[in-house]
Amino acid sequence: MANTPLKLVYVTPALYMAGGVERVLTLKANYFAEHFGYDITIILTEGKDKPLFYPLSEKIKVINLDINFEELWTCGFVRKVMVYLRKQRQFKKLLTKELMRIRPDITISLLRREINFINGIKDGSRKIGEIHINRANYRNFDAEGAHWLKRMFSKVWSHNLVKHLRQLDALVVLTDKDREAWAELDHVVTIPDPLPFVPTKVSPLTEKRVVAIARYSHEKGIDLLLRAWAEVENYCDEWRLDVFGDGDRTLYEHQIDRLGIDKTRCQLHGRTDDVEREYCNSSIFVLSSRFEGFGMVIIEAMACGLPVVAFDCPWGPRSIIHDGEDGLLAANGDWISLAQGLVALINDADMRQQMAKAALANVQRFRIERVAEQWLNEIFKKITA
């Protein structure tokens, strides 16, 4: 193996979407191919003929099995089970065929549908699981009040999950808290997500502006942020809040009206194509998520020289922010606490400057070079020794 490049296969649903998992996978695979010289193949099940959202190295091969599990989105539950089982059999057959052909040294599963059978594929590769969400929110079937068959499926799947994970050669999680959550397993390794870009400049902290980058969805807590901002407005006359993200803003725009928030000082925008510019034109970053797998936007903001105010939600923010040093952690879900943190930073320019300086220094541990070295030393070298 010393004279040949390590051969890796990643298995993940799709790369055509602008998601965090897709972004991180692309970033790491590119680095491993370009800097480590690894032979990398990514096997997909969705998005046949759709362009990849993030640029991928020409050295990386992509195979799309075209299973189209996305068809399940349009099915009722009973039919969904039948279609799922048929597609799962097809997926197992095609993935087995590809792994037996490629004969990788390591196969990395993003812990989607393949986790149910990938350990049984005898292609000779070591099997690694990589999970990007905390345990409590992994595969939430919303079983309460659901169809009895759905509840039964949830229980069976959950019962088998630990058994499948125990058979892996390693499970990689993003934070130490996530590692502790998998107490049944003794082969869990913590490796954070890498910083996705190195900024060309940092914020001068001159704009009286708070920025948030988040999807308009329940888990991102925009409703809690708006409650906090309604309070902040009472104490901070000249500051404004700008939110950028994908999703339907209608409910939150109605909430702004109900709360009587000044629309000239609080605006909800769509996705930005230049997130670095938005960070650098702001002086504080705020994260109001109810839970986070990691919180990549936090390290992006810190790399652009912003102090951060965030909920101490499971589990990402605490693994990144040193409370009181490079940012402030508010009690999870407590919008009053979030408002108090914002007001404290808004009213103390010296604190903002000191925290921004600390953020720039502390975020360096998430540079791709350092995260890649963790993968090399904690996973690739160890399990192929």
C-alpha cells in the first residue's frame, strides 16, 4: 500500500444540493485527492444528470447509481414502505457490485440507507461511518401520533442502529459531546468540520449590523431570533439585523408584523452568493438554532473577524465558542438570554474588538490542513496499519 495511493469510496445520497454535508464532503474529498494523492470515488443515489453544486476535483470519480429514493417523498406511508424495500434491494445490489469492482481500502458511509447493509459487503475495505448531526436528532421519524406501521418501523430501525454502528471500524462525529452520546460504542472519533474558505479580508467592525446566515426552518430558530431582536430594538437604536438563507420567509415576515419590529432595521433576505461580504459588512454574528450538528456558519463568521452570540444548543456552538473569550453562549432556546448577549456586545465596542481578535486566532484550528491531518492520523493511518 505504501507504493500505491490509498483508495477511498464515499457513499452519500447526492451532491447537487447546496447543503452543509455536501459542502464538507466536497471540501475534504478535494483535499485528500489533491494533497494526499488519494484515489477517491464518490457513489451517489440521487440527482442523476444534475450538476454538482460545489466544484469537485477532476481527480475524483463520481458514480450515480440512480436509485432515486427521492420518489419516496411523494408516497403515502404504506406505499412508501413497499417502494423503499424495492429500492433498498436495488441499492444493495448495485453498491455491492461497485465496491467489489473498485476494491477500495476504505469505504466511508455518510450513514444514510446503506448503513443497514454496508458492513456485510465483502469487498475487503474497512468501513467508516461519518455522522453530521447529533444523536438526538438523527433520523427523527416523528413517531408520536404517527401511523402504527411507522411507529413500528421506527422502533425496529432504532433497535438495529447501534448493532450496525458497532460493526464499523470507526464512527466519526463532529464534537466530543456527540462522542459521549454514543456511549455503547468504543470506536468513536471526534473530528470537526473544516473551515470551508479562507477569507480575503476581515470585518473592520464599523457597521452597526448583526447578521445571521440560516435556513428559514424550525430547527434554525429564526422565530426565537426575532423575539430576541424585538427586545434588542428597545435598547439599541441604530443597529440593524439582516438574515440570509434559503426557505419560505412568509411565517417570519408575519411574525415581524406581530412583534412590531422596525422593518427598516430588520430584514429577511434570500440566499446570498457572497457570504464573505455579508460577514465583513457586519460587526456581530448571531446563531439561534435549536440544535446543530456543528455550526459551520460560526467558524465562517469567526474567520471573518466577527464575535458570535449563539444558543448553547446541542452540540456544535460549545465545541467552537469559548464563552466570554471569542463569543457569548446564551441559554439554549432562551430568547431573552440571546437578546441580553446581543445587547452586551452592541454596547461594548472594546468587547467586540477583543472577541473578534480571539475569534480569528481560535478558528485556525478548523483550517482544512489541520482537519485533514486529524483524518490522516486518527483514521486513515490507524485502520490501514
